[in-house]
Amino acid sequence: MADYLLLEQSIGYSVFKVLLQTDTVGNRLKEVQAQSQDLAKFGKMVQLVSFAPFQGATQAFENANDVSEGIASEYLKSVLETNLPRPGKKNKVVLGVFDKNLAGSIKAAFPNIECETSETSEVVGDLLRGLRMHAPKLLKQLQEGDVERANLGLGHAYSRAKVKFSVQKNDNHIIQSIATLDHLDKAVNQFSMRVREWYSWHFPELIKIVSENHLYAKVVLFIGDKSTLSDDKLHDLAAVVNDDKAIAQAIIDTARISMGRDVSTTDLETITHFAERAVSLAEFRKNLSNYLGSKMHIVAPNLATLIGDTVGARLISKAGSLTNLAKYPASTIQILGAEKALFRALKTKGNTPKYGILYHASFIGKTGQKNKGRISRFLANKCSIASRIDNFSEAPTTKFGEALKKQVEERMEFYQSGVPPTKNEVAMKCAMDSVLADLDIADPTAAGAEDVEMADGVTAAAVEQKIRHKKDKKEKKSKGEDELAEMKKRKHVEADGEKKKKSKKAK
């Protein structure tokens, strides 16, 4: 049973002492639950030892972040060290904490203090819930409404920080873009098929001449009524069909002998309006694809360079975020998207799938059937490396993606000709050297260069200054070590000389 209870709130930390010790037997536990609802009874069970308020909104926000991540801050350590008695060999202090991760951090900081959580002890959970319920009345220093205002302010600051964090990553835009792109592909195909079927009543031979959906809808908009086509429109029609005069002439000649029936002006207007929708939808799909490519080259440039924008975006979308994808092992990335086939194979004890979303990568299509599994496993390994580099690097670069892509190509060549590929250590070292060379050329602290502010508010000049400070420190340390070694060497030589002189005198 806990001797003390820690209550973390938006206003500060509170330490309570448990006055009435109860067992976790069923009937006593029910008594504790009933007493925690009544303030008069609950006030006799606990006693306030100390209340340490936060000095401002900034300190409250920092401690809230630490508590959410299960980290014991320096302020919390000082509160516990000041208010908890020092445990002896026989008498141990047991502290009740609501979060198990925070309890682990406290136990690591104070090895002599034992921690109980709501998961290990139901009585501790009930007592902590009672403290949260009656804390505004148990803390007599507070006025009415202080806790609610502090909760509201801290909640806004914490949520705003989380939203800013996700906005800076921009992987949410990639997830939404690839999902919209999939829906647009289906919509464009359905709209184009409907335009073909509808306009074929008037001009059925056009399908055999123009087979592409997007181009077919454009031609329908240009032609309208087939009876209006003449040789005078040859040049304009050729511009619509990608400057192909042969196709334009074939359309004009076929329109003269077409077997299609005439349509009324109202029906033709409806068909052309629908064709306009199909064309605009196809144009938006093209613009969205370009937007996705630009986003991928900002958020995950190495992954996009390795396997392409669309496949990389599908991996990020399936994982939920770039951070989640970076946490996945290569074996999970390999079968990402083939979960149904995997569980079906495990249930029927059949062969597990070799690839999921990675099947759409160009490397898998180029490889023979015999080596598709090997290449997919190797490619998943490189995708795992690329996603981690993209997620944790500050400045986007494609050098690592190019090196990883070259490794995959060399591995494919190895399966065909037996030429040994470049080792991973050598390839990564070359990529790192090229990145460092680019950073040396583009020095942000050079004369006339703009001091760019990064996402976390730190300027590039400050980062460069910090790096130089570390280098100077290392150089001073190495110089000091060299001088110390030189002094030791001199003393050793002098000592040897004195020994020789003494031996000569003795002789």
C-alpha cells in the first residue's frame, strides 16, 4: 500500500500522505471507492504534505510534455526530494503514481523509493481519482476557478503544440493527397466511360480512332455535332490531338461517313457539359499528382527518390505517418498492404506473401520471377533506411536516396551477371561525404547569406556556430592531450638521464 500520493495537475505538483491504510480485499476496496466520493470521509484518509505551483504557463507546458512522455523533470525531482522522507533499510517509502511510465522514471531517479500505479494497485487508483475530484477543495491556497482556468489554458497550449508539430511534418497532406488521388482515378475512369457510351450514339467510330480517355473527352468538346466538322478545322483539331494531323484527318473523314444518329441541341449540350466535367476532373488529377510529387520531395525526398512519389506516399499513408513508417522494421514494410494475404496464409499454413505495396515499385517489375522475393526484401530494407533518414534529418536531401537506389540497381545486376555490388558502408559514407560537401559550399554564415530560421526557431547560423564551438573544443582538448603527453615524455627522458648519471657515479 502506498504511503504517499503524487498528484500532477496543470497548476503544479501536490504530495499527499495516506493516513488510513487499507487492504485490497474486495469489501475494503468497496469502502475505499465509496469514501473517495465523499469529501468529508476522503479528507480523513489523506493529508496534504506540500503543494508546489508552477511559476508560469511556460513551466506548466514543459512539465506537461514531460509527464505525457513519462519523464521526471528536474522540478518534479526537487519536489519529491524535498517532501518525501529518506527511506531506511527497513522502512521503505512507497509512492502512488497514476502513470506507469512516470513511475519508472521516478524509480530510476530515486532507487530507494518504490512506486505503485493504478494498474498494480486498485486502491491507489481510487485514491488518485479521489484526489483529482476533490483537489480544488483540499488545496486551500487556491481560489475558486483557478484549476479550471489553468486546465483550459494548458489544454490550448498543449493541443496547439501538437498541431504545429504535425503541420511542420506535412505528412498529413501526403496522406490526404494520395487518398484523393485514388478516388480521382476511379472517378475519372467512370466519367470517361460514361462520356464514351453517351457520345457513341452520335459518333461511334471515334472510340477506335482516339483511345485515351482524357483525349477523347477533349475531342468531344471540340467536335460537338459531327456534321459541323470540315477540312477548315483540321489545324485546330490537330492541336487538340497532340499535333497529330493524321489522326485529325482520320476523324474528319470518318465523321462524313459515320453511322451514328443525330442528336438534338439539348442532348448535345448535356453531353458537352458532362465532358467538360470529365476534362476538368482529369486536369485536377494531374495537378494533384504534381502537388504530391512536390510534397514528397520536401517531406520524404530520399524515399521518393528510391521508389517514386506514388509508392512512397502509399507507404506513408498505410503506416499512418512518416514517423510510424520510420519505426517499422524492414520485414513489416515488405508486406505492408498485404495484411489479408498474410493472415490468410498464417491461418491456412500456406506461403506468406513476398510483397505488398512494394509490388508497384519499378524494381519489382524489372526483376525476373525467380528473384522478385529477394529484391522485395532488399528494397524493403533500403526503404526502412530512407524513411528513417527523412524523418530524423533536419535538412532535406536526395543524396542518400540516390545511393540507396544505386545499391538496388547493383543488386539486380548481381542476380543477373554476378558482379558484386557496393557494400552498404561504402555507399553510405560516399553519400554522407557529398552531403557534407554541399553543406560546406552552402555556408549559411557566409557574407551576404541570409540567416534562415528553422522549424524549431533555431537559426542556421546558430547551429553552425554551435558546431564550430564543438570543433574548437575538440581541437583544444586534443592540443591539451598532446601537450600533456609531451610533458610526460620529457619527464620520462629526464628521469632516464638522471638514472644513467647516478649509475655512472656509482660505478
